[in-house]
Amino acid sequence: MPYPHVLLSAAVSLDGYLDDTGPDRLLLSSPADFDRVDEVRASVDAILIGAGTIRADNPRLLVNDPGRRAARVAAGKPEYPLKVTVTATGDLDPDANFWHTGGEKVLYTTETGAERAAALGVAADIVALGADLDWRRLLEHLHDVRGVRRLMVEGGGTVHTQLLQQGLADEVQLVLAPLFVGDPKAPRLFGPGGYQAGRLRLLESRRIEDVVLMRYEPTAPGFAADRHWLRLACELAAECPPSRTAFSVGAVVVAADGTELARGHSREAGDPVVHAEEAALAKIDPADPRLPAATVYTSLEPCTHRSSRPHPCAELILRAGVRRVVTAWREPDTFVAAADGTGMLRDRGVAVVVLGEYEDLAKAPNAHLV
């Protein structure tokens, strides 16, 4: 299902703490970085914090610069992004600043939490997700019902940890402050548990006064990284030599830890009939132990029939032992009637994810055919 782009934003001490245990909030960012955060807030559709952050910090969570608010309005957006919080219990202070500043608010909670929040008179649209909190349902609701395409998550540590562990964070913006906390009772940004394998990709590092901003994105296949790799596959399709008798397709094979194993595109290296998945898989040793846990990203679903070679791409994927495929576009009847690579692979136990939000990008180099 389509989700918003999820951006995690936090500032930590050199030893990884979000705050100390004193009565006042520990200011980790510099004035210039606070302004950067304000700019990021102005660029998103919604800002989310956990109920624990509301209880601990009583934030207003606003876009403070009037010029940025005016620019949002001029662009047809609300003056302030949607403010979102999440709680399992509904244990909230209805007088907190969060509810009485800025624009619209939405509270995601459980069925029990919804009853309690309604009884407290919390000034928000209350959405019950069921007996338990479900981050995927929450993100789906934000995307489909509230129209959120970019979501900024500002805490706390439990929320950041859960989103990362479930592979739902598209980007991490981490500011490192030049101080130590050293108190084991103080809150940390990330908690223990099982995270996705592999290294994150560094997108940017920047000095802002005396702090350092680092921007990362995950690489290991999963809900968030799938979009990066599928976009790359669609961009590879644009590199194909044009043809009036075959689609232009791009493919990338990625190991479970986020290592790119190979990439390919249709008609690569002067071969007029080679397919994208075929070109990519041919570059990998068939005995590579990473293949069974790898993901094939392809702009068009793998073919099940072809006249140029004996083995269609869906069969090549099965022979390679790959058990997961992510694609953007189901094959139309242009050359093969009722092609269904997705159905064939699923029938053989392969997990196939179709991200329709990239269909137009996949179709672009094939506009002359469809």
C-alpha cells in the first residue's frame, strides 16, 4: 500500500541521548539548526510525535517563520502542517499546547485509547486503529484519507525505534551536538531490538554552527528502501535503446543487507533481445549465497512468455532462487495477451510487491508503445 515519505528528525548528544534528566528540556540544536528544522516543517504535509513527547515537553510543534507560513498558503496548503500524535492508552492532557496551537490535529490510538481520549475532550480527529497500534495502517490512513505525502517524525525515541525496526522510515535526519549527557536514566534516541540489516546510505553531512547534520536513508530491501531501488530501476529503463517491438525495462538486484548485486536494462550492451532482469542476473554468480534472500526490482513485471529466447524472466528469477520481486507496472497486452508474471511468481511462492505510484515513471520510456 502507498505510504507517505517518512522522515525521522532528531538531535542527540555525542553519547546518543535525546535529553538529560533535569527539569528543563536540554537544548541540543543550535539557533541555525532550529531554523533549519522550521524550514523542514514548512516543507512537509504532517508532523508526528508520540504522546510521551507531548507529556514530557509540551511542544507547540509549529512553523514559526511567517514567511514560510505565507508561502504554504500561497501554494494552496494549510498555514500549518497537520499535527499527528499516537498513543496506545489515550492518556493525554487535553490542555497541552499541542491541541491548542497550529492547524488541524489527528490522534491515532487503539479502540480503548479512543474511548478515553474522547472522554477527556481531546481537540483532535480521533482514529482508532484496532485493539493494537499498527504503524502500517496509520501510514496508510495518513496517505489515503488525509492526503499526506511527506511526514516528519520528531520523536520520541520509542516512535523512531519502532518505525526503523519495521522498515518504515525513508530518511533519518540526525543532528549531533557537541556535549555528553552520561546519565543512564536519560532517554536515548534508539532502543534495543531487531533492526534491518545493512548500512544506511549517507546522503549529506553538513556543519551548522557547532552541530553536525547527517542525513541517511536505508538500503536494505523493505517498505522504505523499496522506493529508492524501484525508482533506480525505472531510471535505468530510460537508458534502453528505443524499440518499437519491445518494452524498455530496468532492473536491479539487491541483497538483504542493501548491497547492490547487479543492474541491467533492456537491449543492454548491444544485445537487441536481452531483457533487463536477464541482463542483471547474468552478472551474478548463480552460486552466490545472497541470491535466495535478494530482491529483484524491475520497472515492468517479469515476463512469462518470449519468442527471442527459451527462458522468460519470471523463470530466470525462479531458477536463481530469488524469493522477492518489487515492480512498478503490470505488463499490458501490447505484445503478449494476458501476461501475468506477478501471478506466476506468486503461485510459485515468490513475494511480489507492486508499487503503482511508480507506474508513470516506468511507462515514460514506453510512451510510444502504450
